Amino acid sequence: MVNSTLILVWLIPLFPLIGFLLNGIFGKRLGDKAVGIIGSGAMLFSFVVSGYLLLNYLALNQVGAEFHSTLFSWISVADLQLSVSFQVDSLSLMMAVMVTGVAFLIHVYSIGYMHGDGGFARFFSYMNLFSFMMLVLVLSDNYILMFLGWEGVGLCSYLLIGFWYEDDKNASAGNKAFIVNRIGDFGFLLGALLLFVTFGSFQYSEIFSQLDRFSVGDGTITAITLLLFVGAMGKSAQLPLYVWLPDAMAGPTPVSALIHAATMVTAGVYMVARSSFLYVLAPTSMTVIAVVGVATALFAALIALTQNDIKKVLAYSTISQLGYMFLALGVGAFSAGMFHLLTHAFFKGLMFLAAGSVMHALANEQDMRFMGGLRKKIPKTFITFLIGALAISGIPGLSGFFSKDELLWQAYSSPAGGFWFWLVGAVTAGLTAFYIFRLIFLTFYGEARWKPETHAHESPNKMTLPLIILAFLSVVGGYIGVPALLGGDNRIHYYLEANLAKLPVDAAAHQSHSLEFILMGISVLIAIAAIYLAYVFYVKRRELPELAAAKFKRAYNLSFNKFYVDELYDYLFVKRLITISKWLWNKFDVRVLDGMANGAGKLITVTGWYVRTVQSGLVSGYALSLFIGSLLMIGYYFFR
Amino acid sequence: MTPPLEYYLWFAALLFVIGVAGVLLRRNVIIVFMSIELMLNAVNVTFIAFSRQMNNIDGQIFVFFVMTLAAAEVAVGLAIIVAMFRNKESINIEDMNLLKW
């Protein structure tokens, strides 16, 4: 890639930054229309530039090539030389194109969705700032610049969750997200610092070039990778740090779609994939990731089964799908994880936007018990939502099928994988199909349960057009990764793998094709059966859900109350923290700290009280002490 | 035939002690001031005596400085005393005790 093309890289994050500054500073004066055009225009320019770069990169036909573009020196202290520089390779370009593309569509959608909101300009400036930070995160060529983006997207997430901050509930949801993320970020930072101590650099390429001197299972590498994974757990909402994501749905729906489904929450997946060369040296960390991932996938899917809030179902679904991605990373199938990340961005972004469109139609109703029968009222939303649901269920021909199937096959066949990973993954796939079609049937089928005076109407074109484009991508997005088994050439893996690490032994080659077919068939059958089951439960025999809930009351309550994890954390951490804080305030602060400060003052006062009696005001007294003093001094020198 | 150095020194010491006693014991501010002059002059006598003994003019130059200083001090001091007297109708040193806790 020639320099003149490469220099365009810095334009990608520059456009959203300009958009942020313009909307942030002049937003009120520009008017809503101009703000919307600037906000989404910035993303469009960014998207065009990243697309152009991607085409150039592919045209090079140099698999695994990576380019660096240094903007300026950032920090220069002793051994630490840091510059703001970007790395261009298949991984970062894929992320950049995905982020800018999805962000552009969601910005356009937001023009319609946020229409008439008092904070219109504020919303768009935050969204642009988010896009800027996310692009810095994915394009960075070192861990510290990545950390800057990492914290930046966290900040924007906080700002946008609490966007309607007049409601106390939203503000505290923002706080929760930020605080839980901080726990993870602490791990990330420790990992990055340990990297510097070990390798003397923060730059990916410099670190990875030194890996020869480490053997597989090295203790330091294991520690680094585990610490980095703690960061990923927080950002990508994995067990046990996932609790913030469902609450994050308090933000506007486009925010949920962009930040809490398509882009920011996948930063952890991207980071682990980016560090894949480290992870392959730490089998322990890989196992931890796979187990955490598959456990999260199952756990979140179980909760999603019984939730009534349409956005909460999608939030738990996101957590579950992120678990899938980590399962893929954990078994060493980094490119499969990235592929699922890409398709998930399409169909989950689509479903969130469609859910926003449903809420738009029903005057911001979020409870599915008060929906129903919307199929005819909002047909465009219905069809696009249905496509997203089919994609996430893994119905053949749609993007979700290719990525999920690839992922499950890797979970089974990879040297680090195994039958149990596959089984839990397949069961989760069934649960996924069930809860997502429960959502579809409750929302769009059956009788209308919304208030009769609500005027249910289709959303404007600004909102439906992004839905249609994303639906199109959800269908065709998978064809860049058609597995060899189905006659494809799996192009995305071909490119991505060249920039990612591989596990030492490639056992997948030894697995038979027939087995892959059988497993694929089983997971498709499970999905179809689950959809049929949802149909029976929520359309044909409406009394069944209540019967089942009554019969398995304990299990139902566990799922409905999200396994009481929030209550558990509240009891274990929040209450303890408050108790300790109160003790520190009442005892330590009041007695020890205030005591020290007040004591110092008191000491001076008391000393002064005694010392001041010297100032008697009697001139002869002073003269006498002067005289005695002189005598003593002279006497000292005289008799020394 | 000049008297030996010790005589001058004894004389100066005596003058000085009288000055100190005056400063410490008397209550009249004017007397106290005069006692201070006495102490300064005792030092002057010592300077002159040593200057003569050692054939060095420096001591005599120093005496002029001391006399200038004494003059300045008296000028300021008497001004304070006048101001004080206008306020308090007294030149007793024990009445000048405003600067205390």
C-alpha cells in the first residue's frame, strides 16, 4: 500500500472528531437538521475512506500485510517512546469498515428516532465522539492508544446511557456501567503495564516479534493474558461482570444498537483477537476464556427466556452472543470469533433498531405484554426484525448461520475445543432461537394488547431505510465466510488468519467432513425445533407459557429474576462497600483524619497560650531578658 | 606618661554597668534613654582606648559611627516619648505596655 493511500488512515477517525467538535460547540445554533447532516455525514465520509482503504488493501493481494502510519510522537519519557500511530491490516480494516458503516446507518436512523428531543445536538456530538474513540481503539497500533479509545468509548457509553439524566434511574444505570467497566479496565491497565515491563514496548508488532523467547505456558504471558481478559470481561459484558449491560438499556435505543450491541461491547473480542499471539502461548488463559464464554452464552440465554422488556431480551441476547465469540477465541478460532462479531453487528444492530421502531410506534412502550398484533401495522419493521431473528437463530442461508456454524464446528474440532463446548453451544443456539421468536410472536402476532388510543404507525423512511440495509447485510453478510464444506472459499478467514495467531496443531483438518455436516444439521434442527416450540407456546396455545411457568416455578423464578445476581452483588459488594464507607466516614474520617487536622490546630493554640505570657508588655522585663541573654552568650564564648 | 590600658577598660566597664543598671531599674523613660547613652559611650571609650594602644585609626572612625547612631536613636526615641506623653500623660516606663497579649 503506497504512502499516499496509507496517509488516508488518519482521516477515518478525523471526520467523527470534527463532527463531535462542530455539534458539540455550535450544536444549539446550527439547528437539528444541520446537526443530523453533520453527524451522519461525518460517519459517511469515514465509511467511504475505510471502504476505499479496504479495497486498496485487498487489491494488494498481500495476505497478512500490515502497515503503520505514525502521526506524531505522543509520550517520550526515558525508555518509553509512544506515538499516535495506526496499524492497517485485515483485522483493523474489517473493524473500521464495520464500525463506520453500522455507525452511519444508526446515525441516519437517529435523525428520525431522536426527532424533537431537547438534547438532539448533544446526542449527535456524543455519538460522533463515540465513533471517534472506537476508531482510535481499533486502528491503534499500541496498547496505550488502544486504552485511550477503550476508556473513551466507556466514557461515551456512560454519557449516552445517562442521556436522559433527568430520570434518576438512567443516571444510576450510567454509573453502574461505568463502575463495573472500571473494574475490568483496571485489569486491562495492569496487563498493559506488565507487557511493558516484560517487553519494554507497548507496540503490538514489537511485542509479538519478541515472543520467540517465551515457551508455551509461560507464567508471565499467562498473567498478562488473564489480566487483559479481565478488561475484556468488563467491556464485553462476560460473567461475572456482565451486570451493567442489561441496565445500559436505559439509554436511547440507537445507543443500545450502536454501543451496546454492534461496536463497543465487541471491543473485548477485538482486543483478545488482536493479542492472539500472546494468547496462543497461554493455554490456561484460553481455557478460562472458552469456559467463561460458553458459560456466559448459556447463562444469559436462560435469563433472556423470561424477560418481558423487549430491550432487556435483546441485551441478554447480546451478552449470550458475546459469550459465543469468546468461546471461539478460547478454542483458538480467532477468525471465527471475528466473523461472528461482524455478522452479529449486522443482525443485532438491526434488531435493536427494529425494537426502537416498535417502541416508536407504540409511544415508547417497552413491555412485550402490552404489544402484540403489530405485524400488519408496521410491516417494514416486522419483516426486517424477522430477518434479524432468523439470522441470529442460524437458519441456513443467512449470515448468522455461517458464522455460528463455523464457530460451533471450531468449538468441537479445535485442539483446545471439545464435545462439551459444542453441546452447550448448540443448546444455547436452541435457547436463542426460542427466546428471539418468543419476542417476535409476542410483539407482532396475537391480539393487540396496547392501549386502544395508541396510534400505532410505521416509522419514517429515515428509520426504516437503515433497517432495510441492515436486513440486507444480515442476509448476505455471511457469504464472505462460506465454509469449504458448502463449496465456499471462506475469504474472511483467509484474510483474517494471516494477521492472527494459530494454535500449534491444526487438528481440524483431520476431522471428517461428514461429522461437520452432521453437527451442522443437528444445530439447524435444534434451531427450527425451538422456533416451532416458540410458535406453539406463544401463538397456537397461549395458555402453555403460564402452565409451564407454574409447573417449573422455581426454574422460572430463577430466570425471571436473573438468577438473583444483582441481588447477590448488592449483598456481597454494594452493601459491604456502603458499610465500610460509613465506618470510614464515621470513625476513620471523623476521628482519625479530622482528629489529626484539628489536633494540629489545637497544638498550636495551646502552645501559643503558654508562650504568649512572655509578651508581658513590660519594657524593663524585655531589657532584662536581653541582658541575661547577652550575658549567657558572652559567658558561653568566655568559659568555653 | 599615659595611664595603662586597664584603667580605661575598668572605667568603661564601670560606665557600662551603671548604664545597664539604669536601664533595668529606673522607671523614667528619659533616664532610661540617658542610661543607654551611657552604655554607648562606655563602648566608645573602649574603642578609643584600643585605638590608641594599637596605633590603629579604625577604632576612632567607628566611634563616629556610634555617635551618629546614638544621635539618630535619641531623635527617634524622644519623638516616641513625646507622642507617648501626649496620649498617656506619663513617661513612666510601666505605662508603656500596650504591645502585649
